[in-house]
Amino acid sequence: MKYVLLVCNHNAGRSQMAQAFLERDAPDDVRSESAGSSPAKELWPNVIEAMHEVGIDLSGRKPRKLLTEMQLHADWAVTMGCDDVCPYVPTTVEAWDIPDPAGLPLEEIRPIRDLIEQEVRELIDTNLEALRTDPTAHRARLIRLLPQLEREFTGERTDAEIRACADAVLGRYDNVKVRSHVMTLAHRQTRECLRAEHCYELDPTTRKLTPVPLRRSHRA
């Protein structure tokens, strides 16, 4: 399972439309969510109407604040016209030059909607394989996880053992359908593994967890 994060200023127009088109057109192993650096109170009414014209109902959706957790569990990210306002997303990032529909009449939002639909189709048609194989997000999560673990287990485990265990635990979450709180769960489970005599690694063929022995270090 791969996650695409779509970001704009207010999460009231562009990123919401892009998320809706991805949900409609992307294959089942690609999920999406959208957020804004400064979310509005509600979606722009004319955006809801423009999407209703193409058979998509956004009336029940609310703008969301971009959180660190969202950035960390994204495998691919798209920013839309937010320039330096958009927070850093530690993964592969596309920048789409999409006009802001805020305050525009319906007839001016329709071409913006159609442009976003074209960009989504381009993402699916040309970048799907890269999205599925890009290791950037996994590495970013691993790098964020390691420092606290290394401080806690220095003298008990080698750096290589700590990294291998954290990498294996994070690998369990690469294909889960919901990645909320992945970092918290991965940190807890890695600590449990490092305190034991083994860790568990996901076998890519059988999809079962198999124990991987860990040898304690006696470094000073």
C-alpha cells in the first residue's frame, strides 16, 4: 500500500479535488489524503459544485491541518501553488502549478478542476511504478526513528543491530491500509525487539513474520 499526500494552503479546493480524483482513478494499492498548511473552515462552495458536476460529492469533507505524522507516512507528495508556505515533506515531491480557486466563480473553477484531473491522470500513468518502488519515505522514517533508539541501547546493541531491527519493524507497515501513528507503534515494537533475543522480519513471499536472532553487544 502506498500513500500520496496532497498539500495546498487551505485544503479547501485544489488538494481536495486532487484527492477525490485519485480516490476515483488510482489502483487499490494507492491511497491518498490531503491537508493544508493553513486550513480553511470549510471547502469553497463553488469547488463542491464543480466536483458535483463530474459526479464527485465533496459536501461532507472538511479541511485538515498538515501534521508531521502525515508527512512521515507519505510515500509521495504533491504541492499545489503554495511555494514556501508548504512545510517540508521528506519524500519524493511533485510541484503542480495550479491556480487557487478561492473566491472564484464556478466558470473559472471548472478549468482548474479539469487541470487537476489531468495532473492526477499523469501521475497515475507515468509515476505509478516509481511511487510503488521509491524507498525515500521508508528511509526518512528510519532516520527519524534511530537516534532515540541508539541513545537507549548503546552498550547493549550495536548500531547495525539497532538499524536492522528498526528497518524490519518499519517494513511491517509499508503495506498496511492505515498508517496513522506508525512511528509511535514502530518505536515501541523496535524497543521490545531490542530487549528480546530476536526481532521479527516480514517474509515478502509468505507475508508471515519470522524471527531474526539478535546477538547482544558487550561494548563499554
